[in-house]
Amino acid sequence: MSNDLGMALGVQHLEIAAGHSAPASAIPTPTLYHFTCDHCAPSIIGCGALLPNRHPDFPHLAPLVWLTSDPEPERDAVGLTSTYIACDRLAHRFRVLDTSACLPWLSAIAIAPTYVVPVDPLDILHRYRKPDTWWISTLAVPVVLG
């Protein structure tokens, strides 16, 4: 893996554990999924991949693809509550075909400087959810419905 994710997180070398650098392939990756609504699914199907997007609460964080290891998550667990959006954000499930560019969210933020991932929005993002099931990528991620 290139150091793209490390640079996106504001660190020179992406460290998996204190004092150790490792490629993404060193982290066992479960099957990963992405969920979306009816109006977004056709563009994902057409492209065959998920494209990174910037998170509105983290302007210094690079655009990311957000994934989960939970094949049937509760809405709150993945933050897809539709509180601010009227559509059903769990209507379609996509399965990741290549996880080589994916990293656990909690591993990534553990090494990120606080200006990149500030504590206040991070606490709000994690509240009542299961961030231990979240994965991210700074690269496009190939997917299929399923």
C-alpha cells in the first residue's frame, strides 16, 4: 500500500501499531459492505466502484470511502439514520471486491493528529454507534450488489 492514507491522516508513515509500519495486507480484512439509498445505487452500479467523498465534519481529512464489516447493521451503528436525509440509506448493500486499500477506521484515527480528526466531532460521530465495524479507503473501491 502506498502512504496515501497516512498522508491523508496528516502523518508521514501510516503506523499500524506503535513503532511498526505495515502494509494494509498485514491487517486481516473481513468481508466489507457499503450501504446506500435508491437514488445513489444506479451511479455506483454504473461505475462499479465507490468513490471517496469528503466528510463534512472533518474538512482536513482526505475524501474517504466508508465501509462496514457488518452485513446487516442497525441504522444507528453505521450512522445511516436518515435524520437529515429523507431516503432509506440502507436500501442497497454493496459488497467490496478488493479490500487491499481498506483500513479499520479506529486504527487510522489512532495515529491522526487532532487537527485532522478533532475530538468534538469525533465523539459525536462515535456516539451510539459501532465504529469498531467501520473501515475506510482513500482510493476507489470496486463493489458489486450483494
